[in-house]
Amino acid sequence: MPFDAEGGAARTGLRRFLRDATGAAVAEIRALHRLPGGAVQENWRLDVDFAGGSLAGRQSLVLRTAAATTLGFGLDGAAEFEVLHAVHAAGVAAPEPLFLCGDAGIIGKPFWLMRRLAGDATPARIVSGELGGARDTLIADLARALAAIHALVPPNRDLACLGPAPQDAAAARLAQCAAWLARDGEPHPVAEWALRWLARYAPVPVAPVLCHGDFRTGNFLADAAGLAGILDWEFASWSDPHEDLGWFCLGCWRFGAYQREAGGIAPRAAVIAAYEAASRRRVEAQRLRWWEVMAALRWLVIALRQRDRCLVGGEPSLDLALTGRRPAECEFEILKLTEAE
């Protein structure tokens, strides 16, 4: 992206935007580089010295903007900014959103800015315990954060960007996955089996809550003290609270620590107990199983879309191309989770 080049017009425009947004006399960019991860969005670390204004002094920010190609679903930047604003205001451990810019002329596309939090999101370091701190502390922190997210319910004018809540979140998600799969054009017999199993055992609807939609190891920051912040809100929606728990427990997100079913961090029972205590909601085992099968199917179709961003859309990304191998992992999870049927 050209705006990271010294002296470029985009970088000059970004300095001007930062100055005007904060009321600073000068906004001097000291560092600007892309952060690792972020398959759907690009994240850039932005260190700025502000002379006066609302952010006077040196500030470490994150600039978030769309990648070169998109999945074709999920929230746009403006809606994600609104969601983050709402959850941060509600006390959820999440970065503070600062400024939204819809003017594509500044850096070549719209973007938004948030405060940068300390901590590490690297899955291998989190599941290995390399960051220090107790696993039960991190699980308790994650459960409290999830309970705080699920405390936000419709109607909520601060979350109007999400639209009306579905009457049946499970049926809506099933229809969405069926439509995605139909557009792929290749045979996926295990995914077809998952669609039939999910239709047969669909749970009765429950009152929807705000769900993160991608609540997993790799999408939160942790340090020796525990949870530092929940990241990546572009899949937020109104849904069944079991959806986030099922996604978190899916085997694909354990990163080599498969025996620890809760995100590669702790046993499944630990996160359920911590979540029930924090939310005062009862986790239903069969409902959770349904949403875990759904998680495997949903990740399968997302992986196919990620693959096509490279192979069809032309985005030169080895990571996206390799994601096209992940459906086999999802198929294993589907067969394992439905083997008794």
C-alpha cells in the first residue's frame, strides 16, 4: 500500500487527517508498518507524535482497512467501527475506536483508527503458555468478556448497523452456509452431510444476543496478566450465544493443543463453567454440539472463499492459497462430531 512510503501523497494525506481529527497543530508519523495476521482486513501499526489536540503526545494506534480482495460477506469498516464503539462503551475488553474515515482519497480506501493495546495474539504462544500467566485466569477473563458481549441484546440503537435480529438464528446460519456452498460449484459430500445433519437436529430458537462471530484463539490479545482485548469484530451479528462457544471450542482453533478443547487453552468444562458463572446462562450440551458442527461447516465454506480470493480474485497471498487446504480439517471435525448418527 503506498501510504507507508515516506513522502508519498497518501502518507501526507494521513498526517493531515490525523491533525484535523484531533485538533493537533502537528501530527508527525514516527512509525507505520503492517501487523501480521488479518486475513480479511489489513491492520497497520501507526505511532504518531501529536503537538496539542485531543491526543497530545506520542500515541500508538492501529489503522484498519479492507484487504485487496474481500470475502463478500461480513461487516464493512463503518459497521465494524460502530460495533466496536458499542462494545467498548459497554465495558467489553476491546480496543477503543477513535476515528472513522470514509474518504477513499486519503490512503486509497476508507479506514478507521483505534488505540493499540499491548499483548500478543499469536496462537502458538498463547496455547503453549509462553506468554506466562495461568490458563484458568485467561479462560475466566475470556468467559467474562463473552458474557459482557452477550449481555447486549436487540433492539439496540447503538448496534443498528446489524439490522434486525433473525427470529431463528440457527436456521438463518444454516441457510447462509447452504447458499455459500451452492455457489462453490465443486462437490463437498461431507459438507452436504453436515447440512442434512444440522437441518435434522436444529435447535429451537432462543432469544438472540450480540455474538462476536469469530471468537477464537488468535482473535484476542493476551499477556501474563490474562486477557488484554478482543479483536476482529467484522463477523459480529445477532445470534444464539452458543454460536460463540461452539466456534471457540472447534478443534480447528486449538493450534496443536487438541486435547484442550477450549481454544487450546483449557478443557471444555472449564470455559463452560466460567461462562455460566459470568453470564448466569446455562450452556446446553446438545445445543453447543449443534453449533460446533455449524462452526466446522461455516469455517469450511469460509476457507473455500478465502482460497478463491487468491486463485480466482488474484490476490497474491500464500496464506489465502493454503487456507484452501483447511476444508479437509473441517471435514474431520464434522465427521467426528456427528459420528454417532
